[in-house]
Amino acid sequence: MNRNAMFCVAAAFAGLLSFLWMPRTAQAAEVAIAGDADGDCRVDALDLIHIRNRLMQDPSSGDHRTADVNGDGKINVLDLIYARNRLSTACSQF
């Protein structure tokens, strides 16, 4: 298996894992919907940028808390994958 194929398999597996993990912490519960890192009630490219700009930061400091969208206590590529899998999701309008 070549290097690109291995990367694709690893990325797909990580995407599957992040899709299966639901937010379970108070940090993730503060976000309007899962994957919405900037709190605008929809998951879009701005959320991906918000998370990317905070990769490997401590989620307990500053405004980094909302970038931990999968609620695992870390800001990493799994948060990006989780948000990417939920692109175009929005809050229900009542």
C-alpha cells in the first residue's frame, strides 16, 4: 500500500471515530450545535478556520474552549474532522 493510500485510510478511520464520538463535556455543551466552534448556530468554513487557528492550544484558556468541538479536552485534527463531517448543519428555527 503506498503512502497516499495509507493516509487516506487513516483519515477515513479518524473521520469515522470522530463522527461516532458525541460531545460529552460541559465545554462542548456550550456550543450551539456540535461542530459550531464560533457560536453562529451553523457549521461552516469559518468554524474550520476557527479550529485550525487553535490547533494544539490548551482548550481551557481564552477563547480556545469552543474549538474543542468533540469534547475530548484537546484541540487537534479530530476536531477539524468532526466539524468537517457536520458542515452545513444549522440550528433548528422555531
